[in-house]
Amino acid sequence: MLRTIGIKIFFLLFLLFNSLSGKIIKIGPNEKITSIKKALEISNAGDSLIIQKNIYRESPVVITKPVYFIGENFPELNGENEKEILLIKANDVVVKGILFKNAGISFIHDNAAVNLDSVTNCVIEGNKFENNFFGIYLSYSTFCRITGNKITANSKRETYSGNGIHLWYCKNIIVEKNTIIGHRDGIYLEFTSDTKILNNISQKNLRYGLHFMFSDSCSYSGNTFQKNGAGVAVMYSRHVSMTSNNFQFNWGSASYGLLLKEISDINVNK
């Protein structure tokens, strides 16, 4: 009851605050606008798109303007096991309160539930991800925050699974308080720098709870890596800090809690 009241208060305050800077566009089966793509088409920078409870099969949805993309009671955006679901190509986008489901497996494209492509200052917060190839995929992006999301899959083979949170050529990203279950790697970084991985739970992933290569000046603190194929793999990286992380029951064929390969200037302690 208190949680429901809290959510309602959040939306009232959110709508009041954002009404000062942009218009509010409601999307839903009983609203004037029933299509997310139509709402994005008529929106302007700073507008708030409020997506009501429903199943939306419009993938891929592409955001090219700085908007607030907010769900009420976790509306479902469904990729129908074929497509990428949401592609963000604008700075300053906020995505909150959405259920992303069934981004399709592809051996040509890294289909993701949410794909951030060459953006800055975006926030992906408090969403749910179920049965996606990749969960959240960032490339060539900076100063973004990925926080409080629950990302789950039920992958059986590495070749048919993407990573839960994937960073490629990124800088100054915060990944915090997410739960990632059942992907290939829970969190994966490559050619990424000045990034913080904080207080996440990564468990039951096929390969590594956390895997990073060629990623310098990053810090990893307060995370739990549990029941993965192996806990963490650190490769070809410099100036790395790993503190206060918890490794539990990582029992894959490699059987590593922590794998270190060709690294320098690294701090690992409790």
C-alpha cells in the first residue's frame, strides 16, 4: 500500500516538474495516442512521454530527441523474439519504469532491449528486462547512468546469449544497483575508461559475472558475483580498483573467482 502511494506521489511530482519545461504526451489503449512511435513523432525536446500499462509491439522504437520516456506500472515493449526494442540516438534521454521483453537473437547484429548509440548524459533507471539477447548495450557513449534495473534471461548456451550490460568504447559511465541474471556475461566492458561499477548483483551467468578488457582507470566496488561460470575476468587493463566485492560459488568449467591477465597498477582488497 505504501509503495503504491509512493509511486503515485512520484508521478504527480514528476508530471508537475516536467510540465514546466515540456508538454506531457500520454500513450495508452484508452488515450488519444495509442502508438509510441506516433508520440515520438509529434514530441519535442524536453517532452515527457507517459506510457500506460499495455503490450506494445512496435520494435524497433528509435528516440532521436531528448525526452523523458516513462512507464506507468511497467508497460511491456516486446521485440517478438526478432528485433531490437529501443534504440537511443539522442543525448539527455531518461528511460524509467518499462518492461523490455524478447529482443531477438541475431548472429549479425547485437540486438538489445535498450541500445544507446553515441550519446551522452542518458539515464536508464528502474526498468525490467526479460528474455532479451542483450539487455542494455552502450557504444561510444559518455556520462550515462545505468541504475536500479533488473535484467533476467534463461540462456543455456553462450553462443545464443548476449551480455546483460555491455559497454563498448565508453567513458564516464556509472553502473550501479542493478541485478543481472542468466546472460552470457553479467557486465561486460571493452575499451572503456573512467567508469564505476557499484553495488550490483551478477549471478547465474553462463561465463563471467563481470568481464572487462582494455578498460583503464575503472573502479568496481560493493558488487556480488554469485553462481556464475566464473566470477570476474580482468584482462589487458591498467589503473583498476576492485574493493569490497563479494565472490560466492562461481563454479563453471574455468572455476575462477577472480581471473587476472596482463594487467598493471591494480588495487584488489576487501
